[in-house]
Amino acid sequence: MPVFKVPFNGYSVKFSPFYENQLAVATAQNFGILGNGRLHVLQLGPAITERASFDTADGVYDLCWSESHDSLIVAAVADGSLKIYDLSLPPASNPIRSLHEHGRECHGVDFNTVRKDSFLSASWDDTVKLWTVDRPASVRTFKEHAYCVYSAAWNPRHADVFASASGDCTTRIWDVREPGSTMILPAHEFEILSCDWNKYDDCIIATASVDKSIKVWDVRSYRVPVAVLNGHGLCGEEEFAVGVDMSVFVDGLLASTGWDELVYVWQHGTDPRAP
């Protein structure tokens, strides 16, 4: 399948949860350090075409699709804001909402796949915030981390449970019904950049760190990791690949983007760069 070139460095790519041939890409100029951003919505076919794009004054670090409205996308922006776009409206009418409560860069967003009406934002101001699309202000702020929060991820089965990954070397498990975090995993000795839940076992979570390892944990017994995966290093890519997503519709189909300003759509077992 063809490759799509974007003008800025890629940061995140996500397939639509409604349409198998649609995906969105978050990009930032100058590797996200300084400059503009752009959100791209791409259509897959014999060639990858652009359905829409939205410019931002600052880089876009992450995005998530709404789980209840097929045209809504939430973008995490380097100025600390969250911008909500509606693809059913013309570009001049977007964004339909700009939510600006975070004090520093907003680095991650995740939509609740169970309740489908709420999403999380993770920020370098050390907090995670809970939002709903129809409210102009956050529902709640979760502040326990001692350093930047890079990622927040909802549990795939429990509507009130999520995890957060932070530069303070911990991953915390939260229940929105509780006043504070319910579990603290001192998962790595270096910054934790990402976390994600096993989609088939809601007690298993993976954490990824700048120590180049991925650790797998069982939250029912978390004194030691279930597995430690070492092997990451500087690979043969021209630049860092920083965003990847797997299709929920097509088995083996995944998309990736990176600082090389390219979006690849891969079928497992094939190389999209091959002629």
C-alpha cells in the first residue's frame, strides 16, 4: 500500500473505530520542539488521499477518535490545549471546541471505549484530566505524579479504571470513583513514556521506558513484572517511529508514522516500501 508524505514530523496515528479505510495523523514541526502542527485525516484506497487537514499554532502530539461520534477527533496540542474537530463541518467551522486547562504541553489523549462519552488527557504539568465532549470544563483532575505524565490509557473492560505513565518512573492505576490512585507501580528506574492494557486480559498492562525496555505487569500481583522485554535500540529507520496503531477491522493491518514525515500502512508480513 502506498506511503503518504506529511509536511511535519509524525507523532501519532490512529485508525477510525467506525471506518476501516480512514485514519488520522498528528504532526508537529521541528520535531515538536517549536513551531506549528497539523492534524491530517487520510482515506485508504489504491492510493492514500487526504480527506481533511487542520492547522494548529503549536505541534500536535497525539489524537483519539470519539467512540460515539464517527466524525469527532480530539487532538492533544503542545500549547496545553485539547482541540475537538468535527469532520462533518467545513474547516472554517473547526475546531468546534478548544479546552485549555493544562499548564504545560498536552502529550496524550485516550477515549473511553466502554462508556464512550469521556476521554483522558495527559500533560507535562504532571496531571491527568477527565473530560466529556459536551462539557466546556474538565470533570476531574488527577494529580499525584511528581513529573510529566506522558500517557493515560483506559482499561478496555472497566469504564472507571485507567492507567497513567510518568517521567517520575511510576505507572499509577486509577479508579475515577476513588479519591486517589489505587495502585502505584515503580515500574522502571527511568522515565516511563507509555502504557497500555492487554485488550484480552484486563489485569495485564505493559509499560515502556527510556531504559529501552518494555515490562508486562499483572495488577493482581505486581511486585515483579510478568515479563521484561529488552531489545530496543537505534534501529535501521531513518528517524524515530513514534506512532503506531492496529486496525480493529482488518486483521494484520497497521499504520505507523515517525519523524521522517511519512505515514506507512502495513499489512503484517509485507513491506510497504517494496515496489
